[in-house]
Amino acid sequence: MKQKGTIALFRYWDRLRNERPAPQRTEIEPVDIKSLLADTFILEQDTRGEPVFRLAGTRLCATYGRELKGYSFPLIWAQRDQRIIARLTHGAFHDKSVVVISYEGATRGGKTNLFEMIMLPLEGGIGSPRLLGAITPVSKPYWLGADPLVEGKIETLRLVDPDRE
């Protein structure tokens, strides 16, 4: 993890989990992470087992040029990466894996920017797995939020052992 927002969200999540595999989703207090909310999201598993956005911050929605609530999470990724993203979110939902991904986001017009994303599992019952995440731009070019991203291409990914970090 390199971006301040990613590190801050991880530390908040780690403090809440208190040596458990994951904190309860009811323990997340938006006021505690108010400076991070614009870049955060919550994913849930729909009835088909697909990860979808339950909530997405305003800056994140502007970055993708759409309201993300209810939208399929793998669809914001390049086709080549959609299967791995689906597997990684499944691991976060069911195995309580913590995932950090750096990726290149691209617009229709060919502009690109690097981003860092973290996915943090939440405990909430077998019937409704969820995770908390954040997407943080590495830099903030003038066009970010005006020229929407259409896909992300994974550069690196890492499964994190929270007990060792």
C-alpha cells in the first residue's frame, strides 16, 4: 500500500477487526472515515453470486462518469481482468482476504492514470457477504472526473496478511 487513503482505510479496518478475520459491517461508522468517503465503496454479492456496488463515493462515481450503485464490479475492468477480479472479490467475501491492486484506468479518449485499490472484507452473515474498499488515484490530472474511465487494467496485485502488515 502506497497511497495515504488506502493506508488510512486499512488502518481503520484493522483497528475495528481487533484480531478477528474481519469487522462486523455494522461497526463501520462513516463519520470515522469522512475524509475518505468520496473514494470508498461497498460491494455485495448479488443473488447470482456476482459482486455489485452497494454504495460508491461521489468522487468515485465522477471518475467513472456514472452512478455505480447496483453496477457490476467486474465490468469496470478490462475484459482480460474480469475473471481474476471476480475471483479476488469472492476470496474477500468468503475467505476474508485483503486485496490491494494497482491498476491503470483508461478513458475512451485514451487518457490514462494509475490508481490503487484496496478490498477489505466485512463480517455480515452468510447470506449477504460484503466488503469495504477504496480506489485512490496516484495523481490527479486535470481531466479526472470530466473524462470518465471505461476500464481498468491490473498492473500488480497483492493479497495482504493483516496480522503481518
